Amino acid sequence: MSTSMIVCSFSGAIGDMSAKDQGDETKVLRVLRDNPRFSVFDATERPNIANSLDSLRERGLIEYPKPQPGYPWCRVRLTEAGVAAVGEPT
């Protein structure tokens, strides 16, 4: 009898950043440009992520388009100002 294991991760690319980088809005914006999905668990468990996301939204650099993917995922879109701040995806 063989055994298998399924590993689920509820962490997006911003969750894999160092705590220091999670507080750097420019770095967070670059990661969101390339990987626009994040988990609510990342944002609620890591204050640096939540603060960066709030600030980027308040500054008009990201927006939350509708419809959103299912829980626990959120998707953002860089605004024109956000793209101007970090450039187009590579």
C-alpha cells in the first residue's frame, strides 16, 4: 500500500517575502505586479503586509477588481499610477 500526501498552501508570493521586504511598499508593488493574488491569511497574520496593502490602495497604486476569487484569495490590479511606479511586467 502506498501513501500519498497533498500539501496545500494558502500563501501568495507576498507571504514568501521577508518581513522587512513586506514593509517595503515598492517591493510589495513589484511582487503584486507579477503575482497579483494574495491570501487573506498573509494579510491578517503579517501586519507589514496589511499596512503595505492599505497604503498602496490609499495612494491609488492598486485596486481590488470585482469579482474576487474565492476565499481565502484576494486579487489586486495595479492602477496606471502603480504601473508607472514600478514599470510593466517583465
